[in-house]
Amino acid sequence: MKKFLLVVTLCALLGSFAMSQSQNHATNGDPSAAMMKEFTRTTKADGLVLNFALLNNKTVDFLFQGTSKSAVLAKTDGATVFYIWGISEKDTTLDTQFEVEQDGKTYAGETVNLKNLQAGPLAKGTRISGLIQLNQKINVAQPFTIKGANHSSAEFKLSQSAIKQLEK
């Protein structure tokens, strides 16, 4: 009986230790995930859930590998580029015309299809991904808004922490 109680006690202690560790991990979070959150915005519009990530050296490292990583980094050297991904929640038609507005100016975005990011019909449950590339760099330290794709809109106002990460 004593052995049984000892085993139960040890299991309870180990279980509570494991729970405290998982809670600490959840509160501290993965640094890469926290960094991605700083540079990502999500929007819903006309049956689409879209995510936009501002690409920079840190986010490219997180999202891409191998030769695609090198190619995307080369794109970000001369222009502002976003990674877009999402899913259709219903049958809809995808519009791939994107633009960025900042300080009263509008910058047209060119889409690069990685997966299903093409204008036209989109079935429910279809996943999309691709790039939106501007023809120049914008000042990402200032607020800006991405508009397009079925009247979606995502506002970026980077935190001071995110801006400091860009300076490293």
C-alpha cells in the first residue's frame, strides 16, 4: 500500500511539474512565433481568411528554406514584399489586385503565385499562398494598409519592438 501511495504521489508531482512547464512555455512563447506575430496581420473578407506577413531577414528565415529563401531575400532587398496565405471559407471568387496605402500614396502590388493565388473562382477550403511585391520600398516604420482581395484590408502599425528588430 505504501508503494502504491508513493507511486501516486510521484505521478501527481510529475504531472504538476509537466503542467507548470507547459504553462511557462505558453506564457513565454516561442521567440520566433512572437517575432512573426509582430510582422503579421490577419483579415477576413467575403469568405476568405487572409494573413499578410511583412518580409524581412527575420521573417524570411522563419518562413522559407533553401533556394526559395535566397530568392525571396533577393526580392526584399529592393522592394517591400509580403507573404500572403489563407483559406476560403466558402465558394468565392478571388481578386488578386492588391495595393498598399501609406501617407496618402498608393503603391500597386504585384502578386506572385505560390499556391492557388490566381484571380478567379475559389472553392471552399482551398488554401492559397504567394507573395505581394511593391515596386519600391516603403517606410515600414510608418503605418500602412494593404487593400485588395475581395475588399480585404489589413493595417500595419509596427510596434517599437518590431522596428528595433528591423534595425538589427
